[in-house]
Amino acid sequence: MKQFLRKSFEASANGLVSFSRAFGHQAWLVFLFVFSAIAAIWQPTVALSQTQFNDIQGHWAQPCIEQLTQQQIIRGYPDGSFKPNAPVTRAEFSALLGKAFPDAAEVRSGGKFADVATNYWASAAISKAYQTGFLAGYPGGVFRPTQNIPRVQALVSLASGLKYVPVHSSKETLQRTFTDAEQIPQYSQDAIAAAIENQLVVNYPNVNTLNPNQLASRADVAAFLCQATQKAGLVPSQYIAKVGTPTANLTNEIRGVWLTNIDSDVLFSEANTTNALQRLKALNFNTIYPTIWNWGYTLYPSQVAERVIGTKARIATPLEEPFNPELGLQGRDLLQEIVEQGHQNDMRVIPWFEFGFMAPADSELAKRHPDWITQNRQGVKIWKEGSHDRVWLNPFQPEVQQFIQDLVVEIVSNYDIDGIQLDDHFGLPSELGYDPFTVQLYKQEHQGKSPPTDPKNAEWVRWRANKITNYLTQLFQAIKDRKPDVIISLSPNPQRFSYDFFLADWATWERRGFVEELVIQIYRDNFSTFTSELDQPEVKTARSHIPVAIGILSGLKNKPIPLSQIQRQVEAVRQREFAGVSFFFYETLWNKASETPQQRQAAFQALFPMPAKPFEIVDN
């Protein structure tokens, strides 16, 4: 998955489309008439392209206001002003909700109120806000459209419409976050707590004071909407309310990073590797996951690889010209260097078996062992990963299983590593598995019946997934027989995708005790999607057994991730008391980013101000 995401972004000018799960919005509400001066607040007669206002220069909400104006969610006044301190009526707020969330699903019918005439300028918006669960009326069937909305109501509306529910005790969250928590109305406490956990609450100038009953200003509402619609980095982080997480007192937390040989030179010389590990140590990272198996080759001197592939090790990729298989590895044992230096810097070293059963279609491995490669129902062996042609070794073939096991056991036997990490490539794309060997194996176990033609057939998916589970059982035992203290770490996709698309049933693996550390790749720009993955039942179950950390995307070659998004996601992980985080990947921590390296490193220093140790594996 990490490799797939990186290459997909390189291949597509539109960026990541398959796995980010971030959805755009398209306006649905059109106002035909403006009947009052109140309506003009949101529908002025100014050019649609206007984003500069004469009264917000240097204002704390300026970037947010300008972005929402550019997207035609809010408007200014005909005189070129925005009036950031003016109040907002319930009718105006309804109109804004319709523009900010045009695709919100209806959760109830109705929405007609005695004090909202059918021809009222905001009638449709009010009905929509009610039907989608954002707003409700008052006793007596009235809506009070011209009433100015308090801050607490605006926040409750957003939390309710976005279906946010608090993870922790609401009272505790409010008391830890605000100095005026006692002023928050009882009816709103759960919603406000959920809004805090999802970082919707913006308090200016004092982040610790909610002022719940104060009227919401136009700047307040703009800031709330920026946070709710995932406009990362537009609201100054010092005004975004967060639960009082005692980060300075964290003594146990996984703080990891993946080290790649793609789009990064961190592994290409001993000096680069040394400098990188020292920098990570200074910023209180404690775990590294260096790639040691990708592009069909090992990145350490391997007798197994030499026997099967013909080459002991290589670090170059086909992106390099001229292509030299040993570039960066001549006279080096890269893995030994990383183990020694990592331990000297008090970091765990867990080699990452990145490609798993996957290999480039033109690799020496694929050329030497064409009989090891599986195929789809049409007999096609090529599997596209971004712009690259891949093939997959058949995980059901004994020869393939032995090869992978020999590689892993070789690493475990020859190096003083803390663990070995498998990821989403320790599986098989669900459209594959129609090679003659697998078809015959299926027939033997199904009274001669051929596999279903539908690769998504539930029984066919389950049969193949079970075979991979059985192989992991064998591999786990082989590792433990050789070195019992080496942990088996896994960095998969969320369970539904992992199982449906890669036949990797990690929830079962974890329940059976074959996974001792879980680092789930949740590479999502949309914060709501990100947090929903954190709260899945299988994730909660795994957390009750083993350390579970979250993989966070810190950037890709052509996709910088803003610091605000990284900080927000780390905060959400900590609020839910996960075992820690790991970032994909090293080079994007500070080098391939929109901020300067100094700004990025300062931010990570703030995230990890004191050293911490990873959670230890406890035998149950």
C-alpha cells in the first residue's frame, strides 16, 4: 500500500484517488431572490471571484474566510467588507450549512415551521438543515430564523449533522479543555465534547475559554466551517481547542518511521543513514522500519537471494540512470549498519519486508521463476501498481512459501533485530489466484468443482484468505523457533479493504496471536474518515490484546502533507490512547514538504518533547 500510494501520486496529476477517501463537494442551494438586507449578508452583489476584503487584513481568520469565499460558501458585502465581528442568524447559518455540506444525507422528514413562510429566502435551506440533522426547531413548531445563533448552538449543529459522538467522558473532556466548562449547557455537553475530539472548536483569543453563550461572529462561523470541511492549516492551531493530552508525560509511545529506498537517499550511503538516525534520535523517535525486501531484491547481503535470484543485494531502482544494482551497497551491510546505529541511538529496529509476495514484472525473480507467478481469470499475470507492472508470487505454492520463509528466517537468524514487519503485500490481490496450481488445489478440496468466476465470491475469497492465514501460522512458528524474542509486526490497511482487496485477514491473525504489534495504515486526508477508521470494532478488539499504533502519511513525492493535518491526526490518535504512531515516510518528515525543514523539525519536537519507550509485548 505504501508503494502503491507513492506511485499513484506520481502517475496521476490529480493526486491520490484510490486511498485518500477524501470527497469533494458540489453546491446544491441556489437562491433566486433576495428579499431582505439580512439575506444580502450571504448573497451580496459582488463578483464571485472576490476573496479580498477591506476589513480582514491581518485578522486571525483571514485565510479561512478567503478560502471559503473562493469556494462560494460565504460572501462579503457590496462595499468590499466582510464584517468578521457581525453576528449570524439561524437562517443565515442554515444557508451556510447547505453550501458547505451539499451532499449531506437526509436523516428525517419534515422541516416546515410556522414562522418560516414558503417564499422566505432561506426556507429551502432551513428545511434542508433540519432534514439532514444539522438544526432543529423550538417548541411550538417555530424555527426563529432571525435569531442570532450562539456559539454553542453552532457547534452542536455541526457535531450533530456530522454524526460525531464523544469517545471519552464528556464531562472530563470539557473540564480538561475549558476554564468555563460549567457554563456549557447540559443538553450540549456530549456534542461539544465530540466537537473538541474532532477539532471543530475554535476559540479566539483564548483557546481555553469556550464562551458558549456568546453570539457566534461571522469569523467564528467561518472558522468552525473550515475545521468541519477539512480545510487544514487555515485556522491558526493555537486557537483550535484540544483535549488536555499530557504529551510531556507520555513515557510509553511508539514513535516510528518507515525508511525507504524510493524518493529518498537515506539508505544510499553510510553517512546519510548515520545522519538520519541521529536526527530521529534528537527528535525522540524510538522505532525505525527500514525496507529490506523490495523490487524483487534484498537490501542486505542474502545467501537465499543469491541462490534463488542470482544477486545478493541491491538498493537501486529502475528510476535511476545508469542502473546499477549495487549502487549504495558496495562494501556495506546496510541492515547491520542500521541495527548497530539504531540500537546505539536507543531505537528499535524492525526490518520491513515491504514487497511481500509482489515483484516487478521485469525482475530477475520473475524471469527465473515464471511458474511461481499467479494470474487473474483471463490469464493475465500483470498487476498494475500505479504506472508500474507488477506480478505476484503464488502464496499457495510450497516453493514460494519456502522462499519467503527462508528470507525472513535468514534475517532473524543473522541480525540482532527487534522484530520483522509484514504489510499489505503479505497477501494477494483478490482478482488473482486463477493459475493452474491454485485452480487444481481448489478442485481437490471441492470435489472437482472449479473456483467461482467472480473473484469477489465470498467463499472463494474466504478459501484463499484462509490459505494465507495458514501460511502465516507456519511462518510465525518458524520465526519463533529461531528467535523467540523477535516480534511479528504488521502494517496493513484497515481490515475491510485488507481482506476484500488483498485477502489479508489481519483481524483473524491478531485474534490467533500471530501479530504482536499492529500499525494500521490510515492514510486519509479527510479527518472524519480518519477518525472513523480509528473507531472500528476490530481495531478496538486488537487494542485490548496488543500494542496498536497508527500509520500516518507525512507526505509523498508530489503530495506534501501540511503540518496541521499531521498534528491533528496525532492528537486524535493520542486522545483514543493508541500505542503510538508511525510516519510514511522519512524523507517527507521534513524534506519534501511545503514548510521549511526547520519548521517541520520544530513541530515534531513539539509532538515528542520528551523521550518515550515503545510498549512492550506481554505474553497473555
